[in-house]
Amino acid sequence: MKNGILHPRFIVRQIVRSRRQAIVFVLCVALSIVTLISLNGFSASVNASLLNDAKTLHAADIIIQSYYEISPGTVNTVRQFEDQNEIIGHRVWEFYSVVRNRKGRDSLLAKLKIVQPGYPFYGQVVLKSGRKFAGVLTPGSIIVAQRLLDRLNLKVGDPLHVGSTTLTIKDVVLQEPDQPVNIFLLGPRIFIAAADIDRLDLVKKGSRVRHFYLIKVLQEDKIRSIADRLRDVSDAEQERVDTYRTARSRIKRFFDNLFFDLSLISIFTLLLAGIGIQSALTAFLKEKEKTIAIMKTVGAKSHFITRQYIFILSILGLAGTIIGLLAGLLLQSGLDVLFRGFLPENIALIISWRAVLEGLCLGVLVVGLFSFIPLHRLKDIKPVIIFRKERIRSQARLPIYLSGFLILAFFVLLVFWQVNELKTALYFILGVILLIVITAVSTGAVLLILKRSRVRSLLIRQAIKGLFRPKNATRPIIITLTASFAVIFAIYLIEQNLDASFIQSYPGDAPNVFFLDIQPSQLEKFSDVLGLPAQYYPIIRAKIMSINGQKINRQQERRRRGDNLARTFNLTYRNHLLEDEVIVKGGRLYQKSWGDRQVSVMDTVADSNQMKIGDSITFKVQGVPLQARISSIRSRTRESIRPFFYFVFPDNTLRDAPQTIFTAVRIAKPQISALQTKIVENFPNISVIDTTELLMIFTGVVKKLSLIIRFFAAFSIVAGILIILSSILATRYARIQEAVYYKILGARNNFVVKVFTLENLVLGLVSTGQALLISQAASWLICIKVMNISYQPFIIDSILLLGVTLLLVVTVGLLPSISILRKKPVVFLREHTQE
Amino acid sequence: MPVVEARNITKTYTIANREIRVLDDVSLSVAEGEFLVVEGSSGSGKTTLLSLLSGLDKPSSGRVLLEEMDITEASEDDLAPLRNETIGFVFQSFHLVPSLTALENVMFPAEIRRDPQAHDKAAELLKRVGLQKRSDNYPHQLSGGEMQRVAMCRAVINNPKIIFADEPTGNLDSENGKAVLDLLLEFKKEHQTTLVLVTHSIDIARIADRMIILKDGRIS
Ligand SMILES: Nc1ncnc2c1ncn2[C@@H]1O[C@H](COP(=O)(O)OP(=O)(O)OP(=O)(O)O)[C@@H](O)[C@H]1O
Ligand SMILES: [Mg+2]
């Protein structure tokens, strides 16, 4: 007995007596692991059923892709390997084109995929009829997505105009291996047999086609050497050669990015939950102070007592962890619904034991780290508190600093573990620390002002007094609430601003139909058919070779999170600024004495790649190098869907380069379809893009994404709620005491309710008010500096947001007070008479 | 005219199915301005009687009348104005609001009834009990004697008809206890307040108008 655990009945009674505090503690532990578990488990499921089978995802072992014809050197080498029976190669072409039906003369932008027989090497194209893909896609036939049939009022068996020819719809595609999710496609899919490629008359020099060479290697162990060989002979400036291992599919990149953002939010929630654990535990142990003091009076040693409570905590922590795990697994299946549209229909949810194990470890660590300080404080409880209402002061500062340091270290490690990317991880950590420091400082200031304030109204005075109740966790509560609300508000504000910039306020005069790939020879006739005044922009496609003689590292560039210099750029030439452009550096578009070898650069590329006036950039235009000095840096005054160019050259420099022409016009929505049809009839090679249509697709994706992000952000609100609850429970005794004394002195119930409400209102106002200011500042900074979009504060939305959160704080704060108000004065007085 | 009157009150508690009769058919009437001392051994029901007379608790049977008004069935809110203006409480363990300073504690009952002079009256009272320098201190910064003097000031600030004091000196040494009692009696004399005092002190019992002794749940 002397060194062991006390009687089980003691343990049970300790828990039951403070069951409210115990429940909040358990919930905090559960919350701390639920989001990460469900997220990690879910991403494991997604990876397993969708992404892990990389061969299927790319439908091949080696993938060669280019925006130009595959170079003869590459093609020859592939042929050689084929002759040696080492590989089988298939060509695939993919591009957007407007297709038309015959009857209604409706047209629609569609994504065409031209494949050779034998495609795909891996995985399957699933057809509605259940037939084999290869048997259906014969020359003259096409297979289309259901959406195309719906939009053009067609059915299987109908003809469809594609490019310069007419093909027959033979079947409907349900799923294709290398495009598992089609929410990102701007137009419905059409499969076309390679035999029809010439009849289409769409795959030509200068047209916007992605050329693929899919290769199956017959001996698995030769994949790398063959890929290396192909890479050696390929045109490195235009072609990418990847194996299924190195290729990063867009869908995988999308999910990597999304899960990445969500795990940052989850870590934030975890941090808040940790704070919740700490305050719930403090509340729990607070109720035990007297018991502990008495135990000490009768001779129990500190570490004996500490051991009892560590045991109790382990039980509660274990309960929380189990609840968290179960809830996490349950939530994981809920995520399936949340992500619908981003995932193929029949994704198999697996229980990732790794995620479960990680969750368990996480639970133990979080409970251990955040319980340390409250447990350590047990040492400082002196028997004397039985006699006097003395405040317990912690003597040893060192363990508290140590614990703070450990928590920080844990948090940093967790971020690195989840994020896997040094720079972002550092930014995130710095951001969180900055957020907490700013909040702490401003909370300190506000509390000081409140404390000093002289209010006449008794109610408000009492409410403010309540905030400074001894041992009230007002400061940590306000800090955590402010921080979590600030994050949620900021997410909301940024979303709204993105929405406003890209979707809502699509400027009334901005062009809404884009025409791409107009050949210079077609220009005159096109202009006649269009019959509208329009500005024509020549486009010359080029890649950047080097900057100031420094070669572009393509591998490294492609790994960049945002835009990169490895991609193909659209150059243009003109001697004037566009209406929505201004020169920010260099004074004028071109420098007089520099001749033709100069280029004006858009500020966004210049900034993100540290380009400055006078730097020299070498481009490659259709194999021909072109070196130019940066003569000026331009900026756009409005951010909208208007044509813009990163690199603009003087007329003379590019007038004779191979080019296509691009234009954009504004037409009333009902007329778009007719114009689109008319243009495509006359010029099958011209791509017509109806941005109103794109916008709809884009809006759908954004809505879905913001729902997912909000869903995860909501967990941090739950953490905030638990923190409020635990704080109220920690001051439960003090609150009951006040309520009873007020009543004895002649206050009505009403008065007590008002004081408590007001107290929560002040608490809520301070937190939400601060959160709103911080989130406004942060969103402004992010919109202006990072996203380069204009910023609106959304005052009405903000006020609504503030109101709703305020209501939440007040309600949550009042709920536990109900039982406090019910306490009868006489009962309390008897219970607390010898104090 | 009696300020407070108990008619055949009984108070029982049920613990583990066993009924404990703390007060058994007690009748009592306290006249205006009277100084009544309640005596009895520990556990004899003195605190219970006081809380019934003052409306803090309800009798199991019988009636309690305060200023001829039946408060037996009164709700907490009905009792609020009575507690605020008619009754003053002084407890053995002070029961000061910990989050309020000495001055604020004294002011509180006057503020509840929106007395514009609350602050001045409270300051005056504290000065009278020699605590003007302590008015901004919180209860935990005061000694027991000081706390009880603050509690006294708080009990009398609204000039109540009747003061219930339950062993106000019980937690104090004799010197402090005497000081507190002297103040109480001084105030009583000044305002002709009715005083119901629970005490074990024979000296005080001697100067009281009347003394009752509780034993086995009855007045003997
Ligand atoms: N809520 C309750 N439940 C059960 N028994 C109670 C309760 N309140 C009081 N009692 C019992 O009633 C009896 C009288 O208690 P009371 O506090 O009135 O005594 P007292 O005369 O004030 O004693 P003391 O001089 O020690 O203060 C005691 O035996 C006590 O145990
Ligand atoms: Mg008593």
C-alpha cells in the first residue's frame, strides 16, 4: 500500500466526483487525435485505392510527353527498342476542341484523347455497355462521357462533328485509368481512334496538343535503363521522360497539396486540444486540492499522491484515446462523403493500422506533455490550504519552462513529420508562434484596460470582476479562442475574396469567350465571321533556357509548389502597354538604346524569380535561341480573367516567329453557343473557350474545397468550446460561491444570470473582436502580397461571423452555469462553513 | 408586533432512509427591537433554526412569518428583496465575495437596491469599524477579525429590520470577538434593530433581552 496505488474505489470516486471535468478531459484527448487519425487514415485509403498503383495511374511504365511533336530522335529510339522486342509503344494525343452535334447545332468544349489500339497498358477503360474498350473504339467510332451526351442532347449511335470530320458515338466511358477523377476536366471526355487522326485535321504544327508516347517495358528490371536511354536521346527542352515512379500525376499532386493543407489545420487543432487537455486537467485537479491537502496532512508523500493521479489520468487518457480512435475511423468514412466528386465512386476505405498506431502514440504524447504542468503543481499543494484560502504559488519555475520547451519541440517535430517540407514547415511554425505572440500581447493589453476601467453599472462591473476571478483561466481562454477564431475567420475571408476576385465580380466588360490557335492566315476571315471588334494577340510558344547565363534546372523547377520556369510560356509582341497594365520598374516598356533584344516582364514572375532590370533571359522558340535583356517590369492594375502575358517583346523581335493568334471578346451569354458553333464550323482548329462554362466548373471545385477546409477548421472550434467548458468547470466552485452570496445579499436569480451572461459576452467580445482584427490584417496581407488579388473586408459578413461566434461562446459559457444557478444557498453554506 | 415568528416548525433530514428530526415542533416569536440569544450544544439545531427563520431554508412543516408575511412558500426571487432590505446576515465563516474588495463587498447590497449613496455609506461604515485603509483589499488579504468587521458592515448597510448572526465570533480570538460584538450591539442600539444571535458566550447572554436554549430539537 505504501508505494502502490490506492484502493480502486478511491480512484473511481475521484473520477465520479468530478465527472464533468473528467468528461471534458476525455473529449479533449479524443479531439486531439481524431482529426489527424481520420485525415491520415483517409489519405492512406486514397493512396491505396487510387494513387498507389502508379502504373495504372499512368497507364504505362514509361511516359514521354511534349507539347510539340515527339522528336524524331526519340521516336527512332523507341522504334529500335520495339524492334528488339524490349518494349511496346503507343502514341496518345490529348487536347481540347469544340465539338458540334448535327441537329441542334449546339457545340461544346470537349477533351479529346486519341489513342492507338492497345491503350491502356495497365488498368481498364470501363464502358457503360460493359464491352471491351479495344473492341468498341474502331476507326470512325468514338466513346464519350455521359455529360457530353446530356449537354448536346445526343445518344449512343448519333454522329458528332469533331474537327473536320464526323464520327459515330459508340459507347459511354465510365472510368479511365489515367484520369481517375474528372472534376478537373474543363470539358467532357471523347476517345478517338488513332486511325482517325488525319481526318480530324486538328493535330498540326502549332496547335495546342499534348503528345504522349506511352511505353510498356516487357522486363520490369529494364524500365530504368530504357528510360535513361530515352531521356538521353530526347529533346530535353521540350520532352519529359518519366517512369511511372517518377511521374507526378496531377491528381496525386492535387491530393498531396490538399492533404498537406488539411494536416496543417489538424496540427493547429491538436495544439488547441492540448491546451484544452491542460485546462481540463487543471479543473479536475482543482477539485482535488482539498483531498490532496488532507492526504498530505496525514502523511502521504507528494510522489505517492502524484502517482495516484497519474494512474487516474492514464485511465482517462486511455478512454479518450480509444474514443478518438473510434471516432477517427468513423469520421474517415464520413470523409468519403465530404470528398465526393474528387474521388472515383467506389473508393475502398481501409483501416490503416499505421494511422491507428500513430494516433495511439500521438494520444500518449499529447496527454503526457500537456498533463505535466498540472501534475507538477500537485507538489505545491500545502496542507495549510485546509485552514486558509491561500493561493498556491508554484515555486519551481524550471520544470514549467522545460515542459514549455518540450511542447514546442513536439509541435515542431510534428509539423516536420506531417509537412515534410522544411521551408513551409518553418513558415507555418513561425506563423503560429507569431499569431500566439500577437494574441497574447493584445490580450494582455485588453485585460489590463478592463481591469483598470471604472464602470458605473453594477452588472458590467461584476461581469468584468468575474474575468479576474482568482485562478480563472481568462487569459489562456481568450488567447486560444482568439487564435482559433482568427484562423477560421481568415480562411473564410480569403475564400470570400478569392470568390469575389475570380467568380462573383467577373467584370461586366471583361471578355468571356476566348479564341485560341487562330492561324495568321485565318485572321482576316476569322475577323469577318466573328463580326465584332476585337484585339488580337500573337502568341509565340517558348521555353526559358537560362537566366543571366545560368541554365534552368528543370527537375528542380518542376518541384516548385507554385508556377515554375520549366514550363512553356506564351510570348507576345507589341509596342504599347495594355489598358490594365502599368510599368513599375524601368520607366518605359522598352529602353531606346537596347535594340530589339529586350523583353518586358510581368511583376509576378519577376518577383518570384528575383529577376531585375538588365538581367538577360534566353528563350528557345521552336528550337531557335532568343536572348533578351529585361527592359521593364509591368504590373496589372486589375486582376480578372483578362488576357495577360508574362513576357512581352518589341514588334520587330518576334513578328516573323511561328505564331498563333489569340483573342477574347465579350458576348451576351445566350449568344455564346451560336457564335461558338459558327466559329468551329468555319475553323475547326480554333479552340473556343466559354469562360462562363469554365467558371461554373471552377466554382464547383472551389465550393467543394472550401467545404472540406471548413470542415477541418471546425474542429479547432470544438477545441475552443472544450477549453471554455473546462475553464468554467475549473471556476465552478468560485461561481457557485458568488451566485450564493449574491442571492443571500438580496440579488435575484435574474441578476446572477445577467452577470454570468455578461461575463461570457465580454470574454467572447474580446476574443472574437481580436480574432476579427487579426484575421482581417492577415487576410489582407495574404490577398495582397501572396495571392495578388484585391482585398475587400466583407464588413457585413464579418459582423455576422462575429455575432455567430459570440452567440456560441455565450451559449457554451452559460450551459454549465445552469447547474450552478440551481444550487441552493443553504446547502452551499453548510458545505462550506468551516473555511 | 413580532418581526419574525415561527409556528410549529419541524425540520427533518432523511439520510440513508433514516429520518433525523433536527427541530421538533418549535414555535417562537421575536418582537421588534428585541435582542434574542440562541444557545445549545453543537448539533442541537441552532444554525438550522436561524436559516429557517431567515428564509434561507424551508421547514418540513409549520410556518415562518417575517414582518407578518408568510415566507414558508416564498420563492428565491420573492425572498430577494427581503434579504436585501429587511434582513442582515453575519456568519461564523464570514462568507465575503472573494472577487470583490472590502469596500465592494460592503457596497454590494446597497447597489442591488440602486442606492446612489452606496459608495459613501460603505466608506463611512468601513471608517467606523477602523478599516478605511483596507477598503481596497480583497478578502484573502484580510485577517479573520477584519473580515468579520467587513461582513458586519455589509449586513447593516441597508439598515435592516433584523440581523441574524450565527456565532459571529466563533472563528475569532476573544479580543477580536469582543470588538465585533461591541460593534454589533452598538449598531443595534443606534437603530433599534432586532438581533437574533447564536453564541456560547455567557457574558453576552447576560445582556440579552431573552435567551432560548435548544435541546433535542426543542426549546427548553
Ligand atoms: N443537510 C443536512 N443533512 C443531514 N443532516 C443535517 C443537514 N443539515 C444539518 N443536519 C444535522 O442537523 C443537526 C443540527 O445541525 P445545526 O448545524 O443546526 O447544528 P448547530 O446547533 O448549529 O451546531 P454547531 O453549534 O456545531 O454549529 C446536526 O446533527 C446535523 O448533522
Ligand atoms: Mg451552527
